Amino acid sequence: MTKSSGRLRRPGLWRALARDRGGLVGLLLCTAIVVVAVVGPWVVRSDPLRVNLERAFASPGTFGLFGADHLGRDLAARLVWGARTSLLSGAGALAIGLAVGVPTGLVAGYRRGTVDEVVMALLEVLMAFPGILLAILAVAVLGASRTTVVVAVGLVSAPLLARVVRGTTLALREAEYVLAARALGVGERRILWRHILPGCLSPLIVLSVLRLGTAIVTVAGLGFLGLGGDPAVPEWGAMLSEGLGYLRRAPHLALLPGVAILLTVLSVNLFGDALNDALNPRLRLRAGPPPW
């Protein structure tokens, strides 16, 4: 029964995704950005760290695809390597948030009582502050580096992920199959990871996709403020900050990394919204054939 129902869900999911044109555009754009981040450094051969003041502010086409920045560094190479840095930082922060938030939400929702009250009080305190402020505080305490930024943004993402998992766990802990497993003497750890966690995957996947966009923006914001570690390392937020100082002379130095951040976050959010609609059972019941 379970296997047949799983087979029935997949066509409904793909049909719902196919209906959402914005979600398809977001998926294609996000895929293209990931491909650029993975393949781009082998296509754009220039060293993104090489300084040559003789070609400073070179216009697009005269040197490389997008010209050079104020230090004569290849802007196209820095954008490509910046894509890799920004995406890896966002993905690493999301992974840390999941590693902290998922177990916390599972334990709090399953045990309830004092454990749940203490965890929820702590989560509410953390969520009362804007995420960027908590990230700045963590970087200020731990020191500015790429690793610190990833850890800080990951810890900022953990409370929201924990709340979602905790709410789903509260609903699933009284499900018949969980009660049956408990009656058979199955251990708590096995119940949490083998019986309850799979039921949390749908909302968790959607929230993770949306939080990836937030993590990328937060990492870029810290880089813009000069808290992202080595400023020579290509990163979109730091590049945007450097380009603002030369906005009148070479506006593309700030425009290009800003557009890169915008397109990346927009594509992730479009796909996340489409995935949310596709995994929502109420919306899926109304699903019809794609419009083409």
C-alpha cells in the first residue's frame, strides 16, 4: 500500500511543477547558475586574484567578457568564482542549520514537557532578533572568516527549521504507526529517524529550498559589510561593496554582482514556491493537466 501510494505521488508532483511556469523558470535558472559555478572556472581561465593596475577599469570587451575592476582583476573570472563561493557558503550554512535544527525539533516535539518548553523558549528568543544581527554578533565574537560566516548563518537558520520539525513531530507522534512501534518496544531513536523524520520531509524540503536563498543573501550581506573574511577572495557581496565606491566611473562593477545575487535568490525562491504548491496536498487535489 505504501509503495503504490508513493508511485501515485510522483506523477502528481511533476504535474503540479509542470503547471507552474515560474517554478520551471526558477529551476532552469538555478540549474544554469549551478552549472556556471561548477564549470565556469575551467572555461574562464583568468586568475581572479591577479592584480594588474595597467588594465584597471578596463571596459567590457577590451579585457575579458566584463572588463576589469579597480585593481585590474578579470571581472568575469571573479563573478564565476564568486558564484562558487556564494553557493557553497549558502549550502554549507543550510547544512549546518539542518544538522542543528532537525534533531532539536525532533527531540522537543517527541518528548514534549520540560524539554519542549525549554527548547521553544530558547527558539523564540533567537527568532525575536533579525537573522542578520545574530549573524553579525556571531562573526564579531568568533572573528571574521569564511568558516565563521557559514557557521553563523547556519546557526541563524536552525531555529526556524527546528520549529517546523517540532510542529510536524507533535502531529506525528500520536499517529497509529508510531503508537504501534512504541507498543512493540521500538527505541526512541529508531522511532524518530525511521518513522517520524520521513513524515517531516515534505515541509522540510520546501523550507530548506527557501532558506537557501535567505542564506545566500545573508552571506552576501556579511560580505558587503566586510565581515566575510579575506576581501581578495571573490564573493558577490564583497564585490558589490567594492563596486559601489566606483559607481559613477564603472557602474558595472556593482551592477553585475548585484544582478547575480538577485537572479540566484529569485530563482531559488521561485522554485521553492512552486515546490511548496506541488507538495501541498490540498493544492495537489485540484491539480489538472499542464496547460500545454
